[in-house]
Amino acid sequence: MDIPQRPIARGKMSEREREFRSKLAKLIHEGGILRGTLAPRERTCGRPTCKCAKGEKHASLYLVFKEEGKYRQIYVPKELEELVRAWVSNHQKARHFLEEISRVHREKVLKRDV
């Protein structure tokens, strides 16, 4: 049995729910969202005359994420690091806002105030 979903009127939402919904909507509309973890890596290039041969390794950043049950990683070029960091941070914030909205709805179910 499908129970039809109906939009929740803003007047029926608690202040807390309106706040988190507003923050989530703003985040979605104003910035990119990217699920994943940023993993710094240090490596050597193999050239015997390079600074990395003396211990000063090359730093790089990778985006690690799970897709179709497998972990994948993508190299993040230096010029995109700041943007990708912001998108990953936005995803973490979005998850937090969704969890808060979910908490509000769990409370409604407990109180039978749906």
C-alpha cells in the first residue's frame, strides 16, 4: 500500500526543521556537493637526481569514493584542490542537515504528531 507523500507546509514545521531544511536547500543551490574522502599521498618519481630521491617526496591529493561496490580514486590536480575540498565539506554538511531533519521526523513519529 503506497501512502501518498504531501508537501509539508512551512507553518507545520518546527523552527528547528525549517532551519535545517533552509540550510540544506541553500547548500544544494549555492555549492557543489561531492561524496568522498580526500587522501593525501606522498610518492617518489623514480628519477635519481630528483629531490624525492633524497627523501623530499612529491605530495598529491586523491578523492576516494565507493562506486558499484568498489573503491575508486581520482587524482585531484593542485588547481582544483580548494574547490574539491569545499565540495567534500558541503557533502558532510548536507549529511549533517539531513540527519537533523531525520531526527525531527523520528520525534514526530514517537509523539504520533505526523
